Amino acid sequence: MNIEELRDYCLQKPAATEDFPFGEDTLVFKVGEKIFLLCSLSTGNRFNAKCDPEKAIEWREHYEEVQPGYHMNKKHWNTVFMDGRLTMRQLQELIDDSYDLVLNSLPKKIQEEIRA
């Protein structure tokens, strides 16, 4: 997966938006104004994604491409390298899980509007 594929995949999610709240180098994807993924445009080979804490540990134990979130809460965020041995499907699963975690944390009314 490259940065363009990552962007396209994230923006396919219902109500997903992109923004640059941390400067022109950090691309941020949100749902309901909450971040579900961010990546540096200068490196372009990794992203930070939210993850269930137990699943985060499993991913990290099995794949060196999944590390504790750089500059993030390491219990809830992973840094994922896209240029390693993770398949496209595994990368998409990590993105999907992050999106779903954030979506499910939103107020029920907002969730219903997005899912409608």
C-alpha cells in the first residue's frame, strides 16, 4: 500500500474527512471530528491507527511492522509500516478496526447519521 492507496481507502469510509491540523506534513483522517488515522507525508511508508489494546499487543507480537504508536498513547495506537510483509488485506483490517473503534465511540445519534 502506498500513500495514495491509503488516502483513497480511508476516504471511502462513510463520513471520513481529511485534514492537516498538525501542519502540512501530517495528513489526518477523521470520522465525526475524531481522528482514526494519521500519517506523515514526508516518510509516507507508515501510519498511526487506533487499536483495541489486546489486539494491539497481538499485532505487535506477530509483526515487526506494527509498533507502539509513535507520539501517541501506546496502549491504544499502533504505528504501522506499509512497506513490510503485511498484506494489503492486513493493512486494510488495521484501518477498518481503527475507523470502527472511533465510530463506535461517537454519540449514538452521530453514529446513526453516519450509518444511515
